[in-house]
Amino acid sequence: MLTTIEWTGSALRLLDQTRLPGEVVYVDLTTPASVHDAIKRLVVRGAPAIGVAAAFGAYLGVRAAVDATGDTADAALAKLDDTCRYLATARPTAVNLFWALDRVQRVVRGTGVPPVNTAAQATVAARSTGFQPVPDDASAIAQRVLQEAQLMLKEDAQICDQLGEQLLPLLLRHQKFDRPLTLLTHCNAGALATCGIGTATAPMYLAHARGIPLKVYADETRPLLQGARLTATELRRAGIDVTVLCDNMSASLMAGGAVDAVVVGTDRVAADGGVANKVGTLGVAILAKHFGVPFYVAAPTSSIDPHLPHGRDIPIEHRAATEVTRWGGVPTAEDGVAVYNPAFDVTPFELVTAIVTEHGVWKKS
Ligand code: MRU
């Protein structure tokens, strides 16, 4: 399996996902500006991976200040806050970015648990019982940020495994008796979006490892083709039976009864259960409802934003027109045409069969 994110000991190593599937290229980043750029350009993408990359970016900011000036603890904390504020501007929709930055800031101050979710916080909370004084020298502060980023990377892999264990039995309930478990997914909520076996793909990897017959349909996912370029690539490399289809083909696929269940990831779940995910997910959910196909969302609790009451309030990133009007430099629409290019949409909870977290299932009553 391709490694998405790694700490080399001195740099943040990312697989450059803009180059897949043609080339496997890793980049080593040593500054917050390069991490910000990598998140913005989708060198690293997918909500959990963005969060972990940002945590390392925060460390790189503090380390640079300490290396340059041997700063005081106060100056190192100020640098951490500045760097986090800056990294938070890279992309607006995935709440994991803000969750991760908040977490490193809180852990360094010994105030413990970030407010966004309850997931890996059990670990943080356990470590934070009792007062942890703020380290009194700048390099100890930098070290604490690095340790937290490394912990988040490790925890993310464990959370993916837990998501797979939660999801697989639910999905298997929908398997038709005479064929492999047949799943449809949209975008990439896979290993390439996380530090483990993915969120929506976790049950796929588990099923495959356990010898459960499995077939996956991967929506191409226009405009940036995360389904075709990333999901299909990683599943195929793992030996999983995967078929790519253009986004406008999923209706005919479902109409023919070919899909047992849809499973997707998420960038943010609001308190009303509204699910932001890659644009096109809403259309798939509406189709699934129409054809009576169950629609599951794999959501690590780091992607849940209980402070945002409504899905409709989730900030949606709009991206460059050229993502729609060009592919690999080749025009796909006439220059100057007006373009609508939201990167995400929001699926209301009423279209969702269940939101599945690493701790259990959030289901309609
Ligand atoms: O724009 P991207 O590629 O970052 O969008 C990614 C998605 O929409 C994923 O489905 C989501 O982040 C979940 S990843 C586990």
C-alpha cells in the first residue's frame, strides 16, 4: 500500500497525489508555507490526512522559530498560534484541519482536550489528567507539538481499523445471496485520504483480507477524478475487484440493481447529521434513496462538528474554474465560459442510512 504521510525525522514526507496514477512521487516539506501549499493544491487531501499534515506543519513553524532565535517559551507559543492560524486558511470544509490545529495548541498548553470531538481525545484526556505545566523552554514546546502530530498519525491508522470493524457487518447485511458484496463509493476516502486503510474503504480492505467476495464500483468523481485516479488505483493495487464509472452512470448502475450499498467518507458532519463530502455525493444519496439502496457514511469523530447546528452552514470550498475547463492542460470547455465549481456538497441526514464512527453507529430513530 502506498504511504500517504510519513515523518522522516526532519521533514514531512507526502505522496504527491496530484501526480497519481501516472507517477509515484514523494515530497519532503520543511516549512509551514510548503504544507499550506500542499493542502491547498491537494498534494495531500482527504479530511483525516489534511488534519495530520497540518499538525506536522504546526511543528515545522515552531521548530523554525526555535532554530533561528532559540526563542523563549512565550515566543514559541505565539509562533505556534500564528502558524496554526495560517494553516487553518488552507482549505475551509474539512473540520479535521481545525480539529488537529486546535488539538496541538491545547496539548502544548496542558489544557488537554480539543472541543471538536471525543474520539482520540480519550488518549489525550488520559495524558492530561492532572495539570501539565506549559513547558518552560521553547524546544520542549516544539517537541511536544511533534509528539502530538506523531500520535495523531498513529491514532488515525487505528481509527481506520475500528471504522472497518464497525462498517463491515452492517454492509454485509445488504449482500445479495448470489454475488459478492457489491459497494459503490464516491471520491477517495481511502488509504490515500488517511494514515491507515481509509474510512469508507476500511470495510473493503477488511473484507478482502478475510476472503469475503467483494466488488467495488468507484465513481470517477469530476472534476479532479479522485475516484478514478486514487480510489481505483489503491484498491486495484491491493488486489480488490474495482470498476470505475463516470459520475453520470451511477443511476443506471443502481437502476439495474447492481449495488448492495453505498459507502462514502465525509469532510464534516454537522449536529443535525448533515454530511459534507465531495461534490456529487448528494446526487448519489438521492439516487440511493430512489432505488432503495442503503447509504452509509464513514466518519471518524474528528470529522464531526457538533458546534455547527446545521449541515447547510458548513463552509463549502469553491475552487478554480480551470479545474473544470481544462484537464492536463487540454481544454474541456471554451475559455472564458462561466464555471460553477464547489468542491463539496451537503447530504441531509434524511438521506443517510447511518453515520458510522469508530465508536459506533449514529442512526435515525
Ligand atoms: O477534495 P478532497 O480530495 O480533499 O475531498 C476528499 C473527500 O471528499 C473525502 O471523501 C473526505 O475527505 C473523506 S476522506 C476519509
